[in-house]
Amino acid sequence: MKFCLSALIVALSASVGSSSNAFDISALSSNDSAVEGRQLAPEPELPCEGENCKCGDKNGEFVPSTFTVAQAACGLPDFSILCDALNFAGLFDALNGPDSELTVWAPTNAAFLLLPESTRELLFSEEGKELLTEILLLHVATPALTLKDLECGEIVDTLGQDTKTECLFTAGGTRGFQLGLANGDVKPEILGETVMCNGNLFILDKVMIPGGPGDTFSSSSKSGKADKKKKGKK
């Protein structure tokens, strides 16, 4: 499945209207290699304090009400791989707009580490950058949603492709899962949500995968196909 960059730009631009603080979409068409280190928004000489802090400003400490979803991904240690992925795909600035309204399903480091090492290496290579971008777009939607907005069985239109919300009712309460079309038996569970100043983060324990019904991640990557061939020879 090919992602549509022009559709992404239109969707992100529409979410911020005609504001002068709209997304810097120039990063979306960049072919540069991965950004070295993790970045936050341009920093003032001194961090802001209290009521002087606005969305996207540097803070002396982590304050969700003034951090963008991009800053959250790059400011919390549990999401450092997601941060690297956003930078490598050139999507950091697109998720850092202070006037946007975004929903981001954020896989933790542990979620990314569940992918085979060969797959992770592919995604962070020039050869796999397009596939990585497809995966990241599957994890972003507009406008900002909350857990209460994710009704069981609801289809959510992300910037990549549709996802589906599934629920499991247990004695301990309702557990929610967000599914791409290619998860098979793997169901990424929503572990919680955090409200940022330009949207919401849903924490996922697995990475959602794009593709057609019945696909698995291994059939969406060359490394996975190679693994399948090896297994077939045994």
C-alpha cells in the first residue's frame, strides 16, 4: 500500500485552519536522512514558567498541558524509538504544530522491540523509510479523540488507513484495542491516554500494521518474506 503524501499535507493543514502557527509541512517532503539526536521545538534562552508557558514552549519540567504530542514522544524515555521514527520519517514538525488537534496512538519502546530485529533495521533504512512512514501515519488521526470517543466496533479514519476499535469486557473493566487491517491475531492494547496541548496520546503495547485484510507484518516487509522462504525450505 502506497501512502499519499499530498493527502497527508491537506489533512494536517485543514486541522490548523489559516493560523499563522500552522504546521511546517516542508519537513514532510524532505529526503534527508535521520536527524541526529532527538529534537524539541526551538528553545528560548530560558524555559518558561507557570502561566507564561504556551503550547510548544520549553518547560523546566514535563508539563502535559504545554507539550505537543511530538514533544511528548521525544520528551518521555518510554517513547524514544517512536521519537527516532518520527525524526527519520520527517514527521516531527507535522505533529508539533501548537494549533493542531491530533490523535496519536503511541507505541512504547517495548512495542517496537516486539518486532523482529531484521524488521526494525529495515524500517530505519532508506529502503524501508516509506514503509515506516505508512506505519506512522496509521497511528495519527484528526481531530483529537479521547478514550470515551472510541466506541466498540467504531472505524477510525487515520492519516494512513482505517483502524478499528475493539473491546474486551472483563470483570476488571473494559479493555480497548486498536487494530490496523493487518494485525491478524495480534491486538495492540490501549494502555491509557495522556492529554497534550495539541492533541491526545493513546499508549499502545504493540505497533499497528497497515495492509489488506488477512495480511501480517511479515508479508508487508522484504525481511519477513525472506523469513517465510527460509521456513518453507526446512
